[in-house]
Amino acid sequence: MKKALLGLLVLFISTLSYAQGGKTITGKVTDESGASLPGVTVAIKGTTSGTITDMNGEFTMKTQSDSDILVFSFIGFTSQEFNTAGKSTLKVILREDMTDLDEVVVVGYGQVRKSDLTGAVASVKAREEVARQYPSVDMLLQGRASGVQVIGDGGPGAALSVRIRGANSLNNSNEPLYVVDGVIINSATEDADINNGGDSNELPAAQNGLTGLNANDIANVEVLKDASATAIYGSRGANGVVIITTKQGESGKDQMPRVNIYSSVDFSEMTKKIDLLDGVGYANYQNEYSAQQGNELKYHVEEGVVYPLADDGTGSFVPVYDAPYVSKDWQEEVYSMGVSYNAGASISGSNGKTKYYFSGGYTDQTGIVETNNIKRGDLRLNLSTQISNRLKLDTRLSLMYQDGSFANGGSKSGGTRSFTKQVLGYRPLVGTYDPDQDIDDDLEQSNPYSWLTDYKDLTEEVRSNIATSLTYDIIKGLKYKLDLGVDYRNKERSRWYGTELFKGAQQNGVANYSFLKRYSYSINNLLMYNRKFNKVHNINATAGVTYDTNQTRSQLYEVSDFLIKTLEEEVPQNGAFAEVPFAFKYKDETIFSVLGRAIYSYKDRYIVTATFRSDKSSKFAPGNQVGNFPSASVAWRAMEESFIRDLNVFDNLKLRAGWGLTGNQGMPPYQTLGTYANVYYVQGGNTVNGYVPERIPNPDLTWETTEQYNLGVDMAFFNNRLRSTVDVYYKDTKDLLNQTPIGPSNGFKSIWQNRGGLENKGFEVAIDGTVYDKNGWSIDLGGHISMNKGKIKDLGLAPETIYKNGEAIEAVYYLGNNVSSGTYFKFPANIFMEGEEIGVFWGHETRGVYAPSIVDYAALYGQEVADKYATMFEPGETIIVDHNDDGEISDADKTVIGNPNPDFTYGLSLNVSYKNFSLSALFDGVYGNEIINGYNMELAYPEGQPKNILTEAYDQAWRSDAPSTTYNALGYRGNQTTLPDNLVEDGSYFRMNNITLSYNFKVKDFAGIDNVNIYATGRNLFTVTNYSGYNPQITSFLYDGMINGVDWSGTPNVKTYLMGINVAF
């Protein structure tokens, strides 16, 4: 852990100043264990001249006189001075300053000494050259922290889902709280509810709300996991907290400006293809089906070329040889190499009283689809000024501008017309003879080319974040701190469906416009006390009041029937209002809070932490607005006991235990109020304005609460070369805020209620160590594994009869959301049942394809079953288990067919350095989860429809002369009404997340350059998995808690090759 911490804190920037005279001094800087220290500042006392040590802790510099005093300083170590008189070589050993090291851990509303931590907190570390590669900060969490699962495809601007210790809620968001420099910011979920005029077949891709934060500006990331750590955030910390601190200038007198410039370019390509029929295979498939149905053949195949057939006027169909079809592999045609650029610079320093950090960055990221592109520019200014001995002002400003273009579908894809679905399903033959080649009305399909040329999804966004704090030292140990934070976001999004697309052709062009404007600001008034008494008693206390408000304004309107058919030339006034002409959403939320935390330490050995927060939320009705959230935890630094030290086993041993209560008020506002919404509709050719009730209000709604227990131990062995952290936890969530289904006679589908409860329990183990550190080599290994099991305890509903494992039981349950509103998958995939894990798969159990000519079913299942199969199924149909034995297949025969929740997740890391070379590698994986392969809902069935299918599905289809028990007969369409268990696949995977090789050049006397670092990176270079889809890390329905584990046309995963350079002055 020490190596990772030092690597994160090193600033690879310095300035060389050379004067005439003096002499050359060389040397090496190590810690007390002999490990080299890179990045140590070596300065001539009283001047700004100096250098920094290289990756091996070595330095070379020229002094100004023969007796200059050199000052060696590094964060976490005590500074030392050396007189150079009579010396040309120095060997410097720096000793750890435990006070500095302990204070680098950032927690809610302050910092605590690392030794005083009693909760479960993970520090996310990454080398600078690795961190700056990522377009968003949440991607840095992948594989780097135990108990944290990150899901996303990494496409330009794509949203990610982050879960800490499982799901705490069924209907509400399970995303953690993000706090950047003390300001709470919103992530991508605020985009997720703006769909395309209510048409679930055209679901837009949710976009990442954290992309405005440049990863190169990050100093450290802390993940607060248990209630004793998160309860200080009350109702906002139920899902965990990610605290991000940005960089600032170094402390000290008159630090000369340090300039850092970086640039990189990367190339991305899809990691795998789905094996589909080519043009000839598709023509043979369609012809075979046509012949089977007694119809005319559709194509003529001759010497590997496909020709159309046309009536010659006599009723005979003959080939049209002058108009051959062109065979298209749509995956090859539309998925190409994505090229991205990233560049930026920073300058930092100090004049004694003021520390400053200023940076700017630019990113141009293009995905594997040419219309997927993000261009983003960002600026940041961090200032810290000591106005007087008692008064300090800190200001952190950031500004981001971004515009983007997206292909249809993505993180929230799943519509029957998403881009991925068209690429896979559209027929692979294109020819000038076919006048309807672009659009198939029956299948709602469009030529994938049309999605590139006649579909637009454009965004433009401005985001600003301001964090200002004023700290006043009242008396020794007592401070008052005033925090002011603002997060502003303004986003416009426009989508265009031209007449070459199914939707646009139906309505003569459709344009969809949405606007999102959000203001979020916070005021914190804090009193902080930190004193040590009699050398054994240490008190660190914080008390305060906070006020947070969030104002969101969003609009959506859709127009159609245009005169001009391009988005760039068209304006809304030229179209007529379509189905949902206007949708306005006004959301005002406020929370007023009182909070406190006290940490008491005796002899730095026994630590007690107590926190309390009381939140008053505007989302609830009077009488239910206040929620109280206490926590308590203790720690015993057993290593400080003599009987533990005398064992000569541990270098560190700390035992921790904690309990806490957190809340959740994540439902939309106004659910307790009977509000009305304005609607527009067409009557008599005119647009009419009206008002309708928005919901059935529930004034009795109250806080969803989670009670959590945590036990942990921190250990170190072999002179701190091996370090480990183990945590076990239990979480009990009650009064779930759920959207409970109600009868249609009420006029609404559901009502928000406090109903039900669930639990999560699990363990986390993290290990890292230095396995070798000699002769210029340093090798560090790390790994973590996490297990979480969530179970529904109570749903507050009446039991019903269902089948589970072939037996009828009485169970309390409700079903998830329909996956689609199209022809396929227009039913739920998940069931939420008491006693089961969250969102297990609910469908029909199967016994393969009915093939009585080659399978003796009587020998397998008995004569009675064999006779029933003969009456219920035709050869070539899927055998579906009739659980209730009524001779029919219906919803009553459904049962649990799989589980989307993993048994455990894990990550592995490797860091190697030799002289100026360094190599880092990160692997991550998931084991035990299952996935519904939604692609195969269509691709694995030879229905005979004019669309493409898997090569295997046609080649191995059941035929009377070649019966198969794997794939159905041509023309079988039972997949349109059932969810069979043969669509459930193993979702486990092991992936190379990142591997980076870098080299540090020692640059002397050249243009003031101090350090040049070049690096090459590969991301997602390989994935070991049994899943047959594009990506086992599925991205469909990221923020819909009622659809879990369904891969419904998620975008392909990509592997990336990157080269970059960093120059420090």
C-alpha cells in the first residue's frame, strides 16, 4: 500500500535552475527500509533551484556554491538538510512522518488520521500515466477496490453503473454518492428518464454525468463503504460514497512553477464478432424456408453469387443476372477503428502564502461507430491562500464544454430498433433491384447504413463546478469552516429520424428535442476541533449544519411531418406536433441537515468514532420529513500492545467493528402531492392544452433505511512488505420505497409505497505486497476478492401459487418490467420473490428440441411424459416443461431459470519497475453470474423471417432428414411468446483491464525539461468467458432496477491500444 500511496502522491514536475560556479552533486534517496523514493524534491536552501529524484530515487544537480545546503522533502516524510561542503555524493535516508501519512485519508466533511480510521474505506490508487488514460473518473474504480463493481462498455460518453456492496433498493438508484472537493455532484442517472417521446423501442443511451472531471486532475479517490463511514452523509450515503479530491500546488516557500504537459492517441476495435449468415447462406436459408412453405424461391445462387428472381411474364421466375446482390457483413461495414486524442497541461506552484494549480485538457474520442464521438474541453483552477495566520481561503473552479454524437442505443439500449439490433438482424444482401431494401415495415428494420447517415443524436453540454471554503482558526485546535459549493449543468440534446428509417418513414421525418438544466448548491457551516492532551488523549470532532438544494428543469418535445429532411436544415416550427409534443419536468429538492462526528483515541491504540446526522427532506410530507442516522465504530490497534509486538509476526494489526444507520429518499419528488401535468393533444386538427393528474399521491411515505454491521481487520507482515485488509458485513434494508403495481381501474400502473425489505451480506479481502525490491528492481503484487449475497426478506404482498424447481409453492413476489414493447421480449425477465436473490430470471424450463426420431423420451422421462410430449409438441419445436400438468404452456408454468447476481468479483494488479522502466497491469473478473442473451431471442431461431440469424442456427436447424435437439425447425416462432432457459448463459469472465509499459528519460540541460515519460497501454486486450454475446459486462438497462442481467442488444466491447507522452518542466 505504501508504494501505491507514494506513486499517487508524486508530482512529476520540477524546474531546474542552474547558475555559474558550484559543483555537481549526485546521490540516492531511500526510506528507512532501503526502498528507493522517486519524486523527492531536492532544493538548494533559500533558492528555488532544484530537481526531483527519478524512478530509482537517484538525482544529479549542480549547486551554486561549494557549500550549499540541500533540502530533501517529500509528502509523508520528515524533511532533511545536508551540507554539501567537501561532498560530491550523498546517500539520504528519509524517515516517515506518521502525522503526514495519517492525514491523507479524506472522509466526509474533513480528514482523519489513517491510524484513527474505524470504518471500511478503500483508497483507489493508479499511476499517473494510467489515470490520465480514462475519459471518466468512475472508470478508475474498475478492478481497483474490493466491494466495488463497475459496469460499462467504455464507449464515448457512455454511462457506467457503480455498485458498492450490492443493491440496497429495488426501484431506486443504487449508484453511490459522488463528492468532488466537498461538492456533491450528480452522475448519469439524471439523463436516464428522458426517453424518446415515450416510445420504449427508441430508448436513448444514458450518458456519463462525470465526464467533465478530468482524471489527470485527480489527487486521490476514497471509497466509503460501511455505515460508520457513510452515515455522516445521512440519506445520501446509503449506497456508499466516492470522495474525489483534486490536485493543488505543493506547500512550501516560493515554489517555482512546475509545468506538466501530456498527450496521447489511442485506437479501438471491437473484441469479437457474432457469427451470422453471409449472403449465400442467407439466400439458401430463405429459399429453403420458402420451399418448405410451398412458395416461390426468393433468390438464385450460382457460383457463390446471389441474384434476384423476377417473373418473366409467363409466371416463371428467372434470375436477373444484371442486378446481382452484394453480400454485406454489417459488422465489418459499420464497426471500424476508433481513434481518440487526449492532450492537456497543468502548472502548479506556491509563493509561500498561496498555492495554485491550473490545468486544461482536450479530448476527441471516436468510437468504433463513426457517429459515436465526443469532443470535450475542460479547465480547472485550484487556489489556496493563507490570508492571515488564522484565515485561509480555498477555491476550486472547473469548467467543461462538450459536444457529442451518438448512435442509437447504448447504455440504455434495448429497443427493437436500436443500432446494434439493426446491425445484427438486417439481411446481408443489398441490391439495386430491391426497391424496399432500406426499410422492412413488418420487422421495423432499416438498413444499418441509414442509421449512420439519416439518424442524428447530438448533444451539447456546459458544466461548471465551484467549491469555496473559508477556514478560521478560533483557538488552538478549534476551527470554523464555511463551505460553499455549486454544481451547474446545462445540456441540450436533439435527435433526428429521417425517412430512410422506419420511424421517420412512418411520420415523414421525426425530430426530438430535450433540454436539461440543473442547479445544485450547498452551504456547510462546520466547527472542527482536533487536539491531543497529555500525549495520550486525542480528540477529533466535527459539528455543523448543511443546506443542499437541487433544482432541475427538463423539457422534451417531438415534432414530425417535415418539409426538409435533415436535422441541420430543419427547425421545429416546420413540423407538426407528434404523439408527445411537450413534456416538462420541474424537480426542486432540498435537504437541511445537522451533523456531528467525534473520534477519540487513547494512546493511539483504542479508537472510538461516533457520528450522527439528522436530515429534513422536502420529498416527504410534514411529519415524515426528518430522518435520523447515527453510527458508531471502534478500533483496537493491537500492534501497539507489547504482547502483540513480542510475537514478531505483525508489523500492523488493527481490529475494527462498526454499526450504523443510513437512509434513502431516492424516489422522484412530489410523490406525496396530488399534482397535475399539462398535456397537449390533437383534436379536430388543432393542438389543445389540458391537464391530467400525474400520480396517486401517498402522504404516508417515509425514509427507506439500511442498518449495517461491519467487522474488519488491517494487517501487515514482513517489515510492511505484505499488507492485507479483511471486512465482513451485514446490511438490513427496511421500508423499501417501491412502485407497487395497482389495478388499471385506478388510472395508473403503480403507486409509491414503503413496502418490503432486503438484506445484503458478504466479505471483502484485499492483499498487496512488495515481493522484491533489490538491485534496481521493484515488484509489487495486489489482489482483492469480494462476495455479496442479496436476498429479499419482505415485499408486503399476499402470497400466490407459482412453480419453483418443478414444485408448486406459495410465494410472495412481483414481476419486473417488460424488456421491450416490440414483437420480441414484451414480457418481464425478472422476478422479485421473498427468500430469493434480487431479480432472478423468470421463464420456462426446457428440455431441448423435440426430436422423437433420435431421442427415446420414454427411456429418459417415462412413458407418460413421452406421450404428453407427443401431443403437445411437433418435431422441431422446443420442449417446454408443463409444470402444472394442464396440457398447455402458459405463464403458470414459469419458474426460476437463472440468477444474474455473481458469486464473487475480484481484481489482480502487478507493478514492476527496473531503473527507468515501469510496467503495471490490472485484471478484473466476475464469477457465478448468469446472463440472458437477448440477441439470441431472434438470432438463434430460424423463423423464416427476412432477417439474419446465427450461422449455427441455420446449419444445425432441425430437419426431418437431419433431426437436431439444439436448434428449432425452420419456421418455429415460439421465441416470440416465451423466455426459455436455453437463452441463459454463464456470465463469468476474467479480463485484462489494463497493461501499461512506461519509460522515464533523464533529461539534463535541455530547454528546462526535467522529466520525459513515454508509455504504451493496452486496455481490454483479452477476455476469457463462456458467454457468446459481445460482452459479458452487459450494459443494457444500467439504471432500471426492475430489469437485471438482460443483454438486449448492448454495444460491442472494444480493445484499445494507446501511446502517450508526459513532459515535466
